Amino acid sequence: MKRTIPIDINITLKALVESDAIRMFNIINKEREYLGEWLPFVQFTKKVDDSKGFVEMAMLSRKLKKDYVYKICLNDRMIGLIGTKETDMINRNTEIGYWLSEEYQNQGIMTKSVSALIKTLFDDLNIERVQICCAIGNEKSINIPKRLGFKLEGTKRNGEWIGNYQFRDLLVFSKLKSDEEQ
């Protein structure tokens, strides 16, 4: 799969490299309260080595052609992440996850990024089905699949462990390659 996906004149998706771990950790650490409201991994990202471990895993997944994680760059500066998880090439489906730094919200950056990644998945990997799971109540995240023509399939009860012996329900959205071709 492509290492770089151009979005527009200012926004690009770029495959993660080792040196991205420090920038990633700094964003998460600076925005711990904001990002932590909806992203359970934030509570477990306590030091740069935690981010380094994630980047190493993402790079290995790419090498094994299993999953693909990209940094979202605005004018070549990382402002968030987007990528696939639990890709099943036999059944040609995957899930997309994403997060964006607070100061870049409400500018259409994530919607454009998700749209471009989906197109790449459909065209380059011949993926048939893309899924996005959003925590109930996370309206900013929920609006992205809605804007992009995903279908709401239902609720994944206790779909996400948020720590402290608590779970959160997730809304499950999907888009088929044939939906895109209509």
C-alpha cells in the first residue's frame, strides 16, 4: 500500500517512521484530558517508550501487509493519526481508527483523511468493507462516517474497555466498495 496519500495542497497521510514517536507522545501528553475522553489508549500512554512501542508495532504491521497506520500531516507537521486495524484480507474487510489534535478539529481534516484512506483501501487493496466504530456520545467522531455515507449497522455493546472496570458501547458503521461506486 502507498506510503504517502496526498489529500490536498496542505494535508498528507504519511506512513509512520520511528522518529514520529516523540511528536505523537507530545501531542497525547499535551492533550491528555481532551484525547483521553474518547481514546482509552491515552491512559496507558505514560512515556515516550509507550509511543515508540506503538510505532514499532505499526511499522511491523505495514511490513507484514497486515495493517496500515498513517500520521496526518498539515504542512508536513503531524497533527493526528489514522489507520486500519484488524484487517482481514481473506474476507477483504478492515476497520479504521483515527484521532486528531484538538486545535485542528472542525476544519474537515479528518473527514478528508478518512475519505482518502477509504478510496486507497478500495482501489489499492481491493477491500470490500470498511468499518468505523464510534463511542456513543462522541458526536465529532460519529459525524465522520455519517458525512461519508456509511450505514449504521447497530451497537456493539460493551465494545470498548475504558479502564476502571468499565466498558463503553460503540456504534458500528460500515461502507462497502459498491456503496462508493453508486
